[in-house]
Amino acid sequence: MGQETIKLTTAQAIVKWLSNQFINIDGKEFHLCGGGFGIFGHGNVTCLGEALYDEQDTLPLYRGQNEQSMGFAAAGYAKQWLRQRFMFCTASAGPGTANLLTAAGLAHANRLPMLMLCGDTFLTRLPDPVLQQMENFSDPTYGVNDAFKPVCRYWDRITHPAQVIQSLPNAIATLLDPADCGPAFIGLPQDVQGWTYEYPTIFFEKKIHRIRRQTPDINEIQDAVNILSAAKRPIIIAGGGIQYSRATDQLKTFAEKHQIPVVETIAGRANLKDDHNLNIGPIGVTGSDSANNIAEKADVILAVGTRLQDFTTGSWTAFSLDAKFISLNAGRHDAGKHMSLPIVGDAKISLNLLSDNLEYAAPKNWVELALKERTKWKQYVAENVSAGNKPNSYAQAIGVVNDNCDKRDRIVAAAGGLPAEVTANWKTLDISTVDVEFGFSCMGYEISGAWGAKIAQDEREPTNDVITFCGDGSYLMLNSDIYSSVLSKKKIIVLVLDNGGFAVINKLQNNTGNESFNNLIKDCPTIPEAFGVDFVAHATSMGATAEKVANANELKEAFKRAKASDKTYVIVMDVDPYEGWTTEGHAWWEVGTPHVTTNPKVHDAHKDWESSRVKQRRGV
């Protein structure tokens, strides 16, 4: 007898296969794909839309308002699920799909799973050129969708229905690979979506996936043991990969057993609770004096689950030039950075192995120094977030939320000044509750990412809120998922902190000797008369409850009302664009400044900025 088959269109086969993929998480079975975000157009509505209609209970489709924001929502969803589940995004051929490019870059930089099922031009080319097609005069196979190749971990264009038998498992393998995790793109030509094939029924059988845990090479473990055993001033840099490995308990146990101070990256901001005595604070450009002061004195740095980007390393000036690095990472590329001794392996397994082979505790005087630094930093933060008679600031808003939220509420921030302020001032109340998107630093992620996180959170912890800090600039750039959250009844709390434009870039502009120009609304030369946006009216028009407060005391009461509300709640507060910034805790950051200028202030700022370059490590 021949193999049993079922006749399906390409689109139907994709949807049927996705609906039968599962994963076991903590003893409970879930669909691997939580559903999708979709905007239909002529490139995906007739065939993929038809297929999704029949599986809408299994793969719920959330109607986004903008393709870029859909991708951000998918990223927020994946982060909340610690990369164990993902969402797909579907967009029409042409500009709809092109709008996903920035979101793909975000997912790639942050190592996040996101599947893109996007329309493409007709494979037969019979109707060419078609609406929204970009014609390439020298290569007709090359189109808009090819632009995704640099920002995806897996890319394919389906040119025959049978190809999905190979392509879909390969895409999912990428999404679930701890080392290669990132976005997967599958281009679907409009004609091929509707073509049929006799698919083997075995292809659609239920499959339960597992995420691989790679055991490290024992020789790499032993090399790391040898270096750590001789350390006089060791620290651990704890990155976001620790949470994705579900290794926060192992980090805590390792640090306590060996008495090694821990500093956190932006992505690893909630690896330890704030009150843990070995949590010395966030490190780097947007870090803390406590973490940066011990980092520059450390002789051995164990970096776990971090790609060591410039905001963590202070553009590689945050450490002693002769400090030794050990990088433990699931990804070989990240483990070998800057002449690190690599440990390529899963964080949970590797930390346990390393600890079992390490008979060592850091010198008591080193730990005491770290604790003193942390005590001083906590005192600074307490003063920084207090209201008093100071102008309204980001830090004050952060302090109010911190004091009045639930410990399992999720905190979201992204581009602008808020990632720095949240990273420096937030006191972590519980593990894996902070999402500061600073891998790709995307304005607009704040609201969309919060919406995606809330969709995920309702599948896990529905009684808790997702709270997002958003500047006025990011709000104006991408706010339509306030409407999405109201429509889908996925309540989020949005704090819009209005400083009249792009204030943090204005600050950078001023700090490098430049005059304020084109950042704050009032400093734009093409704006004759500046005026503020009525964010309350705007948010209300999208169905949210919204109010404006005058100060931190009013914010406290408004936040309580937001917590009690059952729908999306927007709170607006003006903050000062010049005063109230967190002024301590900053490592050097390499910024390109003019080497030649007629402006003496710019010249002096350039010399001052470049004076710290002597501390920069030369690595690979």
C-alpha cells in the first residue's frame, strides 16, 4: 500500500502543521505557536486567510494596526514566554511585509523567536508587474522579501507546495535553538499559496518539541575552574540568557556558594531580586556606580548568557585592561568575544558543572567592598526616585510604580531615556519581570511589546498587569496598539512621560558640545510655534481610560485607579527635559564626535570624550 495522503493547498498545509506542534512547559502541554498577528491584503487574505479561518480556535489571530507593531508584539510575547513559545506574523506582499523589517531586526538582535508568513509576488510572473511589486531590472527573482535575509536566522521562499515539508521543520528548529534563535521568514508567492499537493498525513501528526540543553566541553569547564580558583576579585555578569535557560536558581546558588558578586545587564535586569545581598546592581552605560566600581577592579569576569554589547561593557572601558573573561553562552559566537575563555553550553547545566568542580569562595574583603558599594547606590536611588521639591522626572514615576505595583507585574520599556532610567532605578521585586528592550533600541516597542506580553501573561498569570513606560516621542511614533489592547481586552497600563520631544538625544547633543537642534519640539527650526499633544484625548479616542497628573503624588493615586481598572489605562505626566536625569552610574560610551569643528564647545567636548579611550580594551 502507498503512503496515506491528504490534498491541501500550500497555505492550508502550513496552518494545519503549525496547529499540531506542541511543547511541554513545567508539566503542562501548550501549542508551540500561540497564534498570530495579522493584517490581510491581497498577498495573504485569499489563501492564507482562508486556511487560518478554519483554525482560529487553535491559532487565534490578533488584528494588528501596523505590521511593525505586530512584530514588536510578537517579540514581547516571546520574551514573556522565555522563548519557549512564539507567535507568527502575516502581512501582505509589498509594503505590508516591508513594514516588518524593523521588527525582524529587533528579534534578531535580541535572539527572539518570531515566524513571518508573508505574501510574495506571483511565481509564474504571468501578471507581472503587479500592484506593490518592486521590479528588479537585472534579477527578476530578487524582491522586497529578500531584504529580510540579513535580519533573519532562517529565510525561505516557497516555490512548490512540497517544500513546506522541509521548510517548516527547519524554521521551527531555528526558533527553538538556544544558540541560533531568531526570526524565521517564509515568503509565500500568491499563486503558490493556493496550489495543492498530496501531503503525507504523517506530516501532520502531533509533535511535542523540546528545547535543547547543550552540555559544555569538560575541558572548557576545567579551564574556567583554573582561572576562577586563582581569582582575587571575581564578578559575574548576568545576562538575559540566564532567564531563557530558566537558570536563575542556578545563578543564585552558584553566587551564594562561591560568594561572587553579581552585576546585571539590561536584558538580565531581573535575574536576582533587588534585596539579594550579592546583587550589586546593573552594569555599564546605563548602570550603577556600585556595579561599575567593582567591574573596573575585577580581575576575573564570568559573563553568563550575555552578548556583551557596548552598553554592558562601556564600549569596553568598564574593565581593567588585564582582566580575564570567561564567557558562558549557548552561542559559540557570543562565547568567544573579546578573547574570552569560552564555555559553549546551556547556562543551567554549565553553572551546575562549573560549581561542582570549583572549590572556591571569593575573598571576604572583596565581597564586603561590593556590598558597601551596593549600599551607597541604594541610598542614591532612594533619593533619586523621591519627589520632594524637585522637577517631575522619569525616576520619580519609576519610584511610584515600583512602590505600588504587584511583584509579578511585568515592566516594559524601550528606546529613549527610559531604558537607562528603568535599568538604573528599578528595584526588582521578582524574577523575570522586567523587559527593557535595548538590544535594537526600538522606539514604538513600548506599547506594542506590552500588548504582546499581556497576551502571553494572560496565558500564564492573568491576575497581573503589564506596565509600560513610554516617552512622548515613542508614543507619537507608534501608539495604535492601545486600540489593539482595548479591542482584544488585553489590559495594559501605559505611563506617558512627556518631555516635549526627544529629550535624551537632546541631552546627548548638549553633552557633546552641540546646540539643541531638532530634538525637542521647541528647538525644531521648521516649527514656527510649538504646542503639546493632548495625549489623554488621543488615548481616550482609542477606547482607553486616560488621565493627566501634575506630579508624583497625583501619579500614585492615578496608578491605583489604573490597577483597579479592567481595561487599558493611560496616565500622562509632564517631566522636565533638562533636570531630574539620573546623573550617576554611567560608564563611558563611544560616540562619534567631530574631529574638526569651528565650535569651541564641540572641540572641547570631543577632547574630553576621547580622553577615556585609553581605558578601552582592544579585543576581537
